[in-house]
Amino acid sequence: MVTFEDPVVLNEFMDSQLNTAMQYKTDLSSRPVYRCCNDFGPLRKVRNIPKIVDFGLSTRLPCQNDRGIYPIQPDHYRAPEVILGCGWSTSTDIWNFGVLLWDMIQGRELFQHIHNTQGHYAAKSHLAEMIGFLGPPPRELVEKARSMSGQQWPEPIKVEDDEICASAMEYFGGPFFDGDGNFLHDDLIPERKLADTLPSLDEREREGFLSFVRTMLAWLPEDRKTARELADHPFLRLK
């Protein structure tokens, strides 16, 4: 999210509502729900400041070297190590950022088929899209997921329909790979490639962008660049 470039924009918007109020509907509890407003006129100046949002879904690790085990992240931005129950650390934030760039450049999420027909999150479909875009996961990651599949959480958590889950495999509906490391849902893997998701970029821009995001969208957390390393990537250099 970004801030308004000038507080006057909001003041003028509120004044305009006194004359012509925006449309709204009333929900079942008689609460008015106003129509979203995305147009506040042309920019007055380039002074927009980025703001970090969604703190309600954030999770803090006690120490820098700690690893989390419980599910985190919004569905579209969930990293593979979270789904596979391998434990996660701050490198999941780098994955998040890589996925978020599609929202900023294309105006839509990178992963398009991660919910079932009932609208519930389907981890197997999410992993299938990852495989379609990035290729199969390294055996190292699959073996780690298998070795940790029996690990129980210190405290079970309640999910939809009051079901109790005590592990990542139960929570996300695993296992996802057979004993030889083969994905169990090949029929869900899409044919489109990562480059196909960027129709708005020309070939040169696309190559530079993909070079940048592939340093973030890596299966293995340790293969992802740090924020400091990303800042030095050629894609971010002003020309």
C-alpha cells in the first residue's frame, strides 16, 4: 500500500461526499456497506510513501535463528516450506515479495488456481502451479518434508468445520509426494510457464524481471536472496 501524496486529497474527498454521497447497500445486519472508491483524481505530486500492511496476518519469531512450524501467510503468498511442514524463517518474506510483484505489475495474483470449487484453499493445486512455474522441487526439500511429516505441533489448531489438526500434513491435506519423490497430482500441473504470466512486459523487460524474481521464488529457502542482495540486482538499477 502507499500513502496519499497530500492530505488535501482526503479533505476534498470528504467534502465531496457531503454534496454527493457514494453508493451503498445494506447488509443483513442493516449495516451500510459503501462502494469502493479507487479514483481520487490525478497525482498532485510524487510523494507516495510505501506502507507495510496486513499486520493481522503477520507472525513474529522470538529469535532470528528460530524456525516457525505453524501455518502462516495469506493463501496466494504461502511459501512451499510452509505447506510441506519443513519449518520456516524470515526467508518466507522474500517469497512473499516475489509473489507480490505480480499484483503490482500485472494487477492480478501469480497463482490463479489455489482454491477448490467450494472456495477452500487447496494446497495440492498451489504446489502444482509452483511446479508448473519453477519445475519440480529439489529432492532435498521433498525428503525433508517426508522426514518431518510425522512431527506433531505442540498444540493442535482448529480449522474450518471445527476439524482439529495436529500437523502440517493434516492441515494442508498431504502427503503430496510418493516414496520416490514424485508429485501425486500431476493432472493439476498447468502448461503455462512463468514467462506466460507477464503479457504486459516486452521481451527485454520480461527477461530482466524474471531474472530478478527467480532469486526470490526458489524452492529452497536458503537459495533465496536476502533483502540486501536483492537491492543490488541489476533490475533495480536506474538507467
